[in-house]
Amino acid sequence: MRTIETLKSTHNLPDAELLELLETADEALIRQLKAAALEVKLAVKGEEVLRRGLIEWSNVCRNDCLYCGIRRSRQGVARYTLSREQILSCCERIHAAGIGTFVLQGGENPAGALELVPIVRTMRERWPSTAITLSLGELPFETYALLKEAGANRFLLRHETANPEHYRQLHPAPMRLESRLECLHELRRLGFEVGMGMMVGSPGQSRQHLLEDIRLMQSFGPEMIGIGPFIPQADTPFEHHPAGSAETTLRLLAIMRLILPQANIPSTTALAVLTGSKQAGLEAGANVVMPVFTPETEKIKYDLYKGKYHV
Ligand code: 5AD
């Protein structure tokens, strides 16, 4: 199949052929796409599925993203922020499980993020060889610098959509795609390994938008790529919108594996909610899983989308 061989060898295809891969009903072609992604993953990243221990630090968020279950204006969310002791005890459990990366993720909360600086420093002192990944949204550049200096290595900040108009449909003012992209560039400049990514099938997303996402990620070349389907959440403006397609998500994972062979790509929880497990993602080119180590009592409150804490 010329299309996929071309993608494998040049890490690039014209737009029309990428669109065809996203849209085709030709099952043989799609089997080959996923098989090629799996082959490239095994050749470049090896057999090992990398594990990252996820600590959902806080569901306090200043933003009001229309899709998200911890958006600021969603009522009935019991807001929490883990204490220093709770975070360090999550780290103990992650380390004891033999996992080499802590991921601290939370809502966008600049004041709270600043309080994480000394905690990150302690994590770095206690576990010198464990990678520390942060996923805390858009923060003042000084805060990014302080977190980096305290010992964090990586930062995940999904761009959510590469199209400015579509970005505005998902994120009310003052959020802007431009400032998200500026943050991604600053994070890289500071020496973080950077992750970006988006939801598949978010309301208003077209095939053309997905193509723009592919091109944006291709040109930025993130070290990590997070892609999951949109899943509606109750009591959000998008609660009645249909979920994104698991199949399209898998195709996009496979395409990104072929375009950026070195990237670390998780098989996301949102995808597992739709497919029943992390397996399909791993077979389409993903090489990372992120088991959740948030304390049970708080885990149910980190309720980004329907079904999240049941997998
Ligand atoms: N469906 C799927 N993913 C979601 N996220 C937030 N809300 C939803 C939803 N309803 C994703 C966003 C965000 C990440 C932490 O979770 O892409 O970046």
C-alpha cells in the first residue's frame, strides 16, 4: 500500500492522503495503517509499555472549558487539593510500584501551582532519578521557571485544537489558542520535555481541523502526544453532544506514531472508556499507560468526563 509505505519512510503525506486515512471505510487499508504504527513503535520504542504514575493533584480550575467536568462554573463538584503529605504518599506508592515517572496533574490554578514548587523540590530530593511530569495548564512563565528549577522535567499541555476559531468554540474568553501555543514554546525554551495533544470528536471539530492538528504537532515535534476521544459530561454545555469516535482516535494515534516515531504516546483513559481497555491504543502505536494513584476519596472528584473513574 503506497500511502502507508510513504508515510513510514518520509514521515509525511499530502493532506489528501492523510484525510483518506482518517475517513476511509477500506478496512484493509486501516489494518495496514495500525500494523505499520505498531511495527514502527516496536522498532523505535521497543516492547516495553512505559508506566507513568498519575496524581490528580487538584480539581480547582479557573477556566470554564465547555467540555470539561471540572470547569469553574460546574456546580456540584466537590473541589479538593491534595496536601503535601498526600502528594508525597502517592509518590511513595508510585515508586514502590516500580514506576519511574510521577505525573502531577490538575486544574489551572496559578496560586496553587506556586505552592507546588517546594513540593516538587522535595520530590526531586527524595527520588532523584524519578522523572517529574507536570500538567497544570497555562501559568505565568516565572512559575514554569520555578517549577523547572525545583526539579520538574516534563510538562503536558494539550493544545486541544489547532484551529483558532474552533478553539474559541471550546474555550470561552479570555482563553486563546495563541497563548496556549506561547506557553508550549516557553516550556520548551525552559528545557522541559513537552507534550501536546487534543480530543477527537470535540463539538464543532471537522476533518480539516484534525489535519491542522496533525500539521501543528508535526511542526512542533512534541516529545509526548496525548490524544483521546471527547466524552460528554453531565452538567456541562456539551452534555448532549455525541462522544468522539474511538476508531478515529486510533487512526490518529497511528498516524502520529508514523509522523513522530520517537514520541511517547499514551493509550489514554478516555479511549479506554470507549473501547473497554488500553489494548487497542497500544496496538495502534501508543507505548505509555498512566495508572492513577490519586487517593480513592478524591479520585471520584476528578470527574473530567462520564465514566472516567470507572476504568
Ligand atoms: N472528554 C474527553 N477529554 C476531556 N478532557 C477534558 N474534558 C474532557 C472530555 N469531556 C481532556 C482535555 C484535557 C485533559 C486533561 O482532559 O483534553 O486537556
